[in-house]
Amino acid sequence: MIINAFLPDDSLACLEARLPAGTVRSVPWACFETRLQNCETHAIIFDPASNGAPSLGDLLELLRKHPPKAAIAYIKTCPRNLRAVLVLSRTHVDFVLHPFRGTGADFKSLIQSANASRLGLECLAYLEKSFSCLPTGVRWALEDVFAHPRRYHCGADLAIKSAQSERSLWDSVRSARLGTPRKLVTVAKVLHGCCYLRESSLDLSEISRRVGYTSPRIFAENVRCLLGCSPLDLSSEIEPRELIQHALEWLYKPPPEDTSRRQRGMLRRSNAKVRTPL
């Protein structure tokens, strides 16, 4: 694993003490955009308040323009960094407060989780037009579920995050033609899990736990429902775009009761056109 770090000396030393030698590589800010485009980099760790850093807005724009495998902001706990924490909490970038109290394995798990968000964030690009029709609170909640699906278990969790009633959330999602809140949570979890399946050696039970499932059986059923194969049959050769396409087809597919209702409506309209002779 290669981690490019844009950090002050004390933050850099804290990470180096927890990770294997040679894992963390200190890089000057002048090379930030170049390293974002380096395919050998597994993660970018940065402190947006460190000396020489671009503005937070410019940093986030570079991350949007050249999305890395994983990006984590490592921020010192002090009053002047409060704004950075508030801004980052509204984005897809994970952040950790310095000093990090966990182990090297904990930090590696954090990087793996950020990496596993990539498919979900790519899916967001396809949904951008529909998301623009949503109330701000609902949009933020749905963007967060695709970045951190482990935080959500059902549509009710999305309603709490968006400060909406479940009925209001349902109406907003249906009006934007985004399926249902429950299906959005399922798509986010499955895409997140697919990244783990394709790029890690974790077993199914651990993956399902990290994605937020209570049982690997439920995760396996959802993968089969969305993608038409079991998790163990999922090939790393399948293009991410194809996985997203399968997930969106399932998202937009109406539930059986909606299909039956539409068929009954078509039958009524057809019967209405038939004039019975007097």
C-alpha cells in the first residue's frame, strides 16, 4: 500500500508510527494534483490547514476533478480548523482528527472503506440530474448514503438524516424518479460491497459487516437480486460501469404492485375506448 501524505511533521510522524515502514510518503503540496492522477497511489492523506495548502475549496475541486482511490483529511483538533471539519462533513471526503488513537489496522480499515466508496460515488454522477430536483436536506442524506452506506439500515435512517418524515422522504424520492428510499440504501450497500469483493481478500461475513448488513445471507441475496450472480461469482473483470448499470436498472424497475396497478389502468383505458352499440 502506498499512501501519499500532505501533512505537517507531527501528523506525519503519528501515522508513520502506526503503519509499516515505507507505506507513508511525504509529498510537497506542489505535487498534489500530479499525485491524484498517479494510479499507483492507494490513498491521499492531507491536512487542509497545513502550511502551503491550497484553499479548501480548491482542494475539493481537485478531488472532484481527479478522484483518487481514497482521500482522507487528517485534521488537527483546534478551533481554527472547525470550519474545515464543517465543510468536509458535507462532502464525500472522510476525515480523521489528529492525533489518531487507533492502530495501524484501524487506519488501514478506514482507507479500505474510503476506497470501497468509489463505485457508489460514480453512481452518483449518473443520478446527478435527478438529485438536483430534491430538497437540500434529502440530497445531502442520499449523497451520504452512497459515500457511507454502513451508517444506514433502511429508509427510516435516511428520513432521520434528512430531517424529513418518512412520508415526505418517500414523496420526494418518488417525484425525482429515484425508486424508493429502501432501494437507494440497498444499491449503495451492494456497490460498496462490490468494491470489497473485487479488490480485497476479506471474507463475505466481514464484508457484509463493514457495509452495514446484519447477516451475510441478506447481503448475498441483495447482490444476486441486483447483479444476477452470487457474491462469490462476481468477477473482477466486470467493468464498474456495468455494475452500476445493473444496479440502476434494478433501482428504476417498478415493484410488482406498481406493475399490476399500471396494467389495470391500461385495461380500464382500453375498455373505455370500446363503445357498446345501443
